[in-house]
Amino acid sequence: MRHTRQMMVFFLCVSTFVASPMYAQEDEISFEMNLSKEKLGINERLRVEFTMNKDGDNFNPPDFEGFKVAMGPSQSISSSWINGKRTFSKTYSYILEPTARGRFNIKQATIEIDGEVYKTLPKTVVITAAVDKPSDQKTVDDVADESLHLVAEVSNGNPYLNEAVTVVYKLYVGQNIRVTNYRSLDSPTYNNFWSQEIDVSKPKPVNSTYNGKPYISVILKKVVLYPQKSGKLDIEPLSLEIYVDVPSNRRDFFGGRIYTQTTKTVSAGRRTLNIKALPEAGKPVDFGGAVGNFDFSVTTSKKKLNASESLQARVEVTGKGNLKLFQLPEPELPSALEVYEPEFDEKVRTTSSGMEGKVANNYTIVPSYRGKYPIPSISFSYFNPKTAKYVTLNSEEISIEVLEGPLGSSGNESAVASNKQLVVPTGKQFHFIKLNPNLSKIGVDYFFGSRRFYLMLFVPLLLIPIAVFSFKKREAIASDVVGNRIKQANRLARKYLSTAKKELGNKEAFYVALEKGLHNYLKAKLKIETSEFSKEKITSILVDKNVAPEGIEGFISLLKNCEMARYSPFSDVQMQNDYEKASEVISKLDKQL
């Protein structure tokens, strides 16, 4: 019955909100203080709530003179979409107990929203003598507020740029209540961070303490972040709706305690990190953004071979750090060695402390001439955040000896790296002109009455029905407006994916073209216009079309990558992976749609 009444009140509030004309206009920022009552006995409790309709920072409560804070502050966030319009509410709640009789003023509270400070109006509360039956004893909601806390634990609040930061979202539950279920209301987007969520599909409750009191804690979510900008960066709050059973003072027929179910909204709160820029002093010239602790090597599969045989050269970085967020150095090879585009090899896993593993480029090399060819030493630089110093590693010089094959133009058996390709004479650059060609006379051929004459006479007559059929076909195609729009969108999708392929290496142009290609593909397949293009809309439509969750997740992740590319560094390898992923996702969606 309690849930039924709550749902009726909720739907009544929603209908009132939608029907009210004042919300048709642009919402104004509001910050208000609400009291459960303005007159109470000294043995009763007062609930004070500070509510805002837009998220803010630096909340400052009043000093609550004449009262003792029994519980709080507890924080709740409500966010929803109604008729395409987002509503937001954030509340700080306190439970106060009077310390004396009299009239007391609850002074102003302040909050900073969009750079401006907002204040509540002060209110007066009258405290009388004790009442016989206090109406504000601790309620089920009070117990739930006191017994539930969602906390975001950050491993490092002052990291370097591209240094790993782990955020653990931990729920503390009082030992006198039971959590039956929960659902996410608002998840952080981690703007200006590269993020990777760690699977915690089987949460394990453990005994712990919070504010000096015993609780049961459980880890609900783990995220590893790599900041992509220096300065102060905010981590948005995680909000959950939690279903709990709270014990009452009543007993059942067998003496067991009766539990009352309620729902509470808890939030981890906004966290701000101070990201330190990498020092300029001592930064190597070849520094490519690697941050962590790494090893570096350059190896070859062979050191002796014959011309036209192939060998593999591997440039590899192993260790712990931002392995997916920097470029590998390229070897400088002699021009007499034919080198193919490298194949990227990645074996990286993300743990609670960050990424670890290895990344490598594998080069296929084919020598053309006999000789000895040196592969010079190359360097790889990274920044170690633990020592706050740059480290430069150099590979060993490798000599490749080609035993059998043609000589170069100089006849020497050694070749030195050069920017110009060697020209090797073969002895057959010039040939004699043939002076006695085999020529034959052309016979006399009459046009009239020939096969060509009759072809030219009757072919135009045969083309007339073909032209009539073609005209009717084009007319039918032109009348199919919807079909033409779909075909045009398909052509545009192919066009923009083709443009994206041409722009590989140019981050901004590539992701703009990729996003347009995805957009036009959706327009063709789902018949949605640009104004309807949102990730939530796409997800709901694809679900209705019975598309597999993997396909939906792949498409949405591509759109997110297109957005993230505006403020995050994306390597050529990542762009190539996104292009291939786009082709694969579109192919799978075609089969399912």
C-alpha cells in the first residue's frame, strides 16, 4: 500500500508538472529550504531539506543554532525526461533535534551554480514544551537515510596528465537494514578522461566501518581513468535508487520482526581532481606522451638471409602505463630494404591500478641486393610519475647481412641508408629498332552490303524498345520518394565512410566523416531525421528492432568515440580500429535489420 501511494503521488506530480504552463518556458535556477514543520515540541525532530533544480558546487549549510544534527547531510538526486525535456533535482537533507525551547532562526544556506552564488531565505522555528506523543520519531525513511552511504573513493586526487586514477564506488549499508535491489539513475560520463570500466559482476559484501560506525560495504563499480587535460577536472556523481527493507517495532505471529520496504536515492557526490601538467624541464625531443614505467626493445627474426627473402622487425614496448594512448617510435631503415606497413600487436589488460601489458609494431622487410645493412639504434622516451622524471631507452644497433643476390650499382657488398633509391643497370636499357617489320596489304572492303552496314541499319531499331523500357523504369524509380531517400542515404553513408578512410591519420576530419557516415546509415535504415539523432533514441529503436545488444553497444561506442575525439588524443591505430569496427557494425546491423 505504501508503494501504491508513493506511485500515485509520483504520477500526480508528473502530470501536474507536464500540465503546468510555467514549465513550458525556460527553467530558472532555484535554491530553496523546506522544513517538515515550523512548530514542534522539544522532544520531536525537524527535517530540513535544501533543494536545487540545477547541480552546483561548494554547498554551505547554516550553523543550525539551537539544534543538534542527528543525521545528515544525506544527498539525493533525481533526473528524468518528460516529453523530451530533462528535469533535475538535488537535495541535501538534515534531521535536527532541538536543544532548548524558544524561537530559533535557521539562517541562509549558499550554493555556487554556474559561477554564481545562490542563497536560501532564512526561516523561523518555534520550539515548545515536550508533547505527549511525538509525531516525528525516527521514520523508516530516516533509518534508511542514516544507514545508506554511497562513496566514490579516488586512488589519487592529484595525478599527472595521463597517469592512471582508479575510482571505486562503494556502498555502505547499516547492519540493521537489508538491501534487496538497486538500479542506476545517472551515470558519470567522465569528460576529458580516457576511461575503462572494470567488471564487478559478483559484488562481495565485507564488514567495514564508516565514520567510526560498523557497516557492511560492497563495491558496485570500478573505473580506471586517464586524464587528458591538465587543471581541475570534475568527476560527475553516480546516483542509484536502492530498494531496502527496514525493521519496524512490530512483530509477526511467531515473534519475528516485521520489515517495511522503502526506496532511497543515494549519490556519490561530485569529485574534483587536480591534474598536474607534465614538466617541460628535461622533456626529450622525441617524447610521444607515454606515461608509466616501460621497457623497450627492437628485435629481428633473422640477421642473415638471401635477397628476396623476408624478415620480421619488431618494435615493442612492455610495462605499465597508458599503453593505448601513445605512438610507437619508427625505425630508420636503409632505402635498399623494402619495408611494408607495420602490423600492430596489442596485448593489454586493465586492472585496478591501470593498464599493463605490451604493444608492438611488426615490420616485414625484404632486401633487394647483397650486402650488409645496419638498423640504427632508435630511442623511446616516457615519463615516470613515481619519480617525476623522464626516461629515455635506446635499442641496440642491428646488422642485417644479405648473403646471396644481385649487387648494387657500386658493386660493393655494403649499403648505407640514404634518402634516394639506388638505380641498378641491367644491361637492357636500350634495344634496336626493328628495321624489317612484317607488314601485309590491307584488302579492299566495300561498306554497302557488308555486315557492318546491316548492323548500323538495324541496331537503332532494336534500341527503341530498350529506351522505352528504360524510360518507364526511371519514371517508376523517380516516383518512389521514400526509396530514393533511402538509396541517397546509403550512398552518403558509403561516401562518408570512404572519406573517413581517406582521412585516416587526420583525427578531426576522420571522426567528423565517420560520424556523418553513421548518421546517414541510420537515416537510411531507421528512417529518422537529424533532429531525432540521439543515443537514447537510437538505442530504443534498435531494441524495438530486436537488434542484438552487442550490435547496439558497438554502434553507441562508435558515436561516443566520435564525441571523445574532440578533446582526447586518438592514435592512428585507434582510428584504423574504429574504421574497421564501423564496417563490421554496419554489416551486422544490415543482417539483423
